[in-house]
Amino acid sequence: MPHPDFDSKAFLKTLPNSAGVYQMYNEKNEILYVGKAKNLKNRVTSYFTGRAQNAKTQALVNRIASIQVTVTKTESEALILEHNLIKQQSPHYNILLKDDKSYPYIFVSDEEWPRVAFHRGPKRAKGQYFGPYPNSYAAREALALLQKVFKVRQCENSFFRNRSRPCLQYQIERCKGPCVELVEHEEYDKDLERTLRFLKGENEELVQSLMDDMESASKSLEFEKAAGYRDSVSQLRVVQSGQNIERGSANLDIVAAATNGSSACVHMLFIRQGRMIASRSYYPKDELAASPADVVADFVPHYYLSGQDRVAPSEIVIAEAIEDSKVIEQSISEVLARKVRINVPKKGRRIEWLDVAARTAEQNLSGKLAGKASHQRRLIALGEALGMDAAPVRLECYDISHHSGAETVASCVVFNEEGPAKGDYRKFNIDKITPGDDYAAMDQVLRRRFTRLKKGEGLKPDILVIDGGKGQMTQAKGVLKALEITDIVLLGVAKGAARKSGWEKLFVGEDSVELALDSHSPAFHLIQNIRDEAHRFAVAGHTARKNKKLVSSPLDKIDGIGAKRKKALLTHFGGLQGISGAGVGDLAKVDGINRNLAEDIYSHFHD
């Protein structure tokens, strides 16, 4: 089962039957896995079909909280984008689930008579690397073409250095024999330059030259030779198209959007040195935007002027012109400390990239809305199960976590119409109770929370979910009664006899009446979802508080001692033992410690 926040069934219905890359994220929005697919719908669906999977794959699926996809035109583009994303993001499960095979490159060595070779693995040798190629077949096809057209050597150095006469490649006109110096350096260097230009994608002139030679041979009735040129041009075109995603040296951010009612998705492609190195979707809340162009116009300045660290592109590519673009350009350039221009392309590769970004934005927005619709169905089902006049809008769930009564923390988790409202989550450190008294802890956290509500702080929940049985429900009822709050539905969730998921007991209302819900119903899934999230959040809070105590110091309890003064004291005296044994005069010699503070420190250790 994936994470409860993720409705895989609704999401899978939105996926297209086209090539692309999928990125899986956990609940903290951390990347888990990057994969490519010839058919996105079939590939991603295979993770959730219930077929037998190995333990590592099942562990991955259990952690999936969201999936983003990037639709590409070809499987080759998907392969190269997958490669770049893995290299950039190092997803944990790519290491676990994929073999250690790297993508192939073409290597041009840096020596007296450079060689062109197939390469896979670490780039240790001096020279230039071109790629990655989608597979070894494509790389070797390119090598074969290079050998036919440019005749630069491809043999191993051990073979090259021990030749006394040219090899078979020279005899069949696939090499010019540099091993026995049958070619001048000037000519060889020229062939090498053409090879490098082709590998860099600067090969339009080369193609035109071959086409001229083909036409010339045809006019001379050298049809076999003309056919050879024709085949070379054809192969060059194939290699070019296979490397479309890699060509050029542009550093661009491609920004496109999709809208559906008041919902919007902005998708960005990050192009560096002509390579699509990253792909990310954002879901801005923009009630006033009427079209994708409006969303992009609002998003661009917000994204680049937000003060966060951004890798500065030289160009931001959008589909339609935005108002005050020159002013926005100037502001972004100042913030990123680099000249950045906003461009609306009319033709070329940028149009293709914009199309990819726009289609991906539409796809990911559909997936997001499918999940939102599923959440709405759960809210409606829960409202009906509890006999409410309308579907609930806000749910709050509370849980307690501690270890043997120490460092007790209570969590408050909030779900609204959009799903988890993580900005409203709260942790409460619980003190001044008998260690291990969960009832007192629940009473304290609810009293603190709803006293604030009575003062006008925060929003009132429609349903108050308590992770616990009738005892915890009693605490909640007592607090609400004392504060004269009567219009909140109380719902308790107790572990069943087997303490397994799906066996929970539900108690509702003032009389804690047991509520019978089918374990497969949407309402039951929503209750499980918020209960599990509250438990996770409480455990995280308890762990953080426990870890903080482990690294705390007696100096932390002295008023006026912060991180800098604590560091100065520890550095000066070499540790707490030296500080506790020092006199007031010695303490006052430390940077930032005056006489009064020195006396406070001395008193702390000696009174």
C-alpha cells in the first residue's frame, strides 16, 4: 500500500500511454525514485497491481506520497532525462533497485594521435566525453558512422603502439593509418575537428557537404558512391534526432502552466548546457488567474524574486509575453546577480521544450485533481457516517508520544478540503504531569489549544479526532465542557483487540457510542489517514525533543548564555569541568562575559 495521502487508483487513471519519466516522492517531498517508461500508464500501474514484488520494491511503494511525471516525445529523450535526474538527485531507491550500469558515452582522448572510443563508467581518462547515449547500440552506431565518415582511429592504445604496418581498418578505408604515420598530422587533426563538431551537434555544415558530394557523384553517374553518401547523411540525421535533448549549450528555464477552474499547475524544465537536467511541478494558489498565461505571469516574479537560492539561467522561456517583462527581467537579474532575459520563442527547439512542459503541466494537474476529488469523496462519506448536515471542512487529530513517560510530546494534525494542511500542524511539549499519564497529557494539550480558540486564535474544527479509546474521549469531553464548546463532533479511534490496521474501534459523541464502519469505506480510510499522520508527527516531535535533551548543557539553563557565549566559555576553559571550577574573575575574562554574568555562572555551579 502507498502512503495514505496518495490515492494511486485516481492518479493512475490520469496517466497517458506515452513515453516519459516519473519521479516518486515521500511525504516530506524528498525524491525516492526516478524511472523512465515507454508507456507511462503501464509502467507506473505495474507498481500498484498487487503482483508479487521483491521486498525493496514493496518498501518503495509503501513510502510513495506523490508522483510527478514528465511527458517526452520519444523513449530516447526519456532515457536521457532519467539519466540526468538520477545523476543530479541521487534518489535512494535508484541505488537499491537498479544495477550499477551507467549510460554509455563516446570518448575522445587527449594525446598525440587521439582516439575515439566507446566509454561506460567513471570518467578518469583525460579527454572529452560526449553523451549520454540512450543505449550502447546507439553509441556504437555513432562510432561506426564516425569511422566511415572521418576515419579517426578507434583502436586500443596497446594495439596502436605495437603496429609495424597498417591493420585491416586501413585496408578497408576505415582508418588513415596514424599508427605507422601514413597520414599527416594536419589532415588527421582536421578529421578530428570534424568528429568533435559532429559530436557537439555542430554538424549541419557537414550534412550539407555530404549532400553536395552525393549530388556531384550522382551527376558523374557514380551511383554506388552517391548511395554511400546518402546512407551517411541518413545515419547522421538519425544520430542527430537521437541526441535532440542534448544539443546546444543553452542555459534555460522553461516555464509553462495549465489551469482547471481555480486550480493551476506550473511545470518547469531546467536546461543546462543544452541538457534537460531537471523537471519539477508547482501548484500555486492563484484565485485571480484566468488562464495559463496569467498563472505564468504571476509565478515568474514570485519564483525568482523569493530570496531563495536559485541557479541562474541566462534565459526564461515562456509561451506568451507578460506585462512589465523588462522591469521583471531587471529585478531578476539583480537578485540572481546575472543578466537574465525573458523570451517568447517563435520557432525552434524552445517551442518543443515549451510543448513538453505544457503537456506535463496538464498531466500533473489532472493527477493532482484526481487525488483532490478522492479526498472530497472521503470527507462526504465521513460526514454522512457521522450524521452531519454537510461534509466536514476541517478535522483535527491529537496523539501523545513519549518513552517511559519522558519527553512527552502531543501532536495536532489538521486536514481540510485540500488534504493535509501541514502549515497548521502543531507540536506541544507536555510538562508538569505524572510521567506516563497519557490522560493528563491529553487534557493539557486540548486545554491549551481550545483556550486559545476561545480567545479568537485559530480556526475551529468540525471534527475533533482523538487517538485513543473511551478514557481519552472522556478527557476531551471534559475540556470542551469546561470551555463551553458544544458544536464540535468528537471521534475517538482505539486500537482493536489484534492491534492491526483495519481492526480499530470508533467512538462518537458525548456518549462515546461505537460507530461501525466498513474497513474498506472512504470514511474509514480518512480516519486511518489522519490518525496515522498524527501518530507520525507525535513520534517525530518526541524524537526531536529527546535528541535535544541529549545534547543540552547545564549552561543552557543560565539566563544570558546563548550559543556564542557557550562556545566561548567551552573554548576558553576546555569543557564544563573547567568552567565549574573557575572563579568569578576568570569567568569575566572570557569574551562577552561581564562581571554580573560571571557571578551568575559561578552561582549556578556552586549554590
